[in-house]
Amino acid sequence: MGFGDTAKKIQTLADKAERTYQKINELRSEVEETQTTVLDTSKRVQRLENEMAEQRAVLDAVAEEVGVDLESVSTEAHITDAEEVAAAEGGIADDGGRGDAESDGAGTGADESAGDAER
């Protein structure tokens, strides 16, 4: 009986080892795929950053030719956004629990999203 139990334990151990080996190989494959994805994403991000820099240079050149001060336009846009955020936050705190759409900032989500998309 001792040999039967030992053989059974050895077989159970061998089965567990085989499952562990398969799982390690699956994880290795997943890690390799993830590394490939990260490298591809990094390359895409670099291309997008280069493209954005080129577009910025074109925009700067056009703005200079037309006589638009991009720095002041950008500053004003940031100020306007900050004022809108402050007004929305102030409205939430100061609505006195009324829950009005105007005072709780509920109607500003789409406007802010559109502003973010333009940047």
C-alpha cells in the first residue's frame, strides 16, 4: 500500500508541475506581448509628439504672419477655463442645497469637454 500512495502522490506532484509549467509559459507569452505593445505604443506616441511639434511650428508661423500673439491667446484661454471651473465649484458650494442645474454645475460638463477637445 505504501508504494501505491507514493505513486499517487508523485503523479499528483507531476500533474501540478505540468500545470505550473504551462501557466509559466502562458505568462511568459503574455509578458512578451505586453512588451511588444508597450514598444509599439511608445513609437506611436513619439510619432504623434513629433507631428504635434511640426503642427505647432506651422501654427506659430501662420500666427506670426497674420499678427496673432499665440501666447496671449493661450493665456486668455487658460484664464477663461480657470474662471469657468471656479464658477462651477463656487456654484456647487453656494447653492444652499437647492440642487439647481445652474448652481450645481450640472450643465457645464459638455462645455468643458468641448473645451478640452479643442486643446
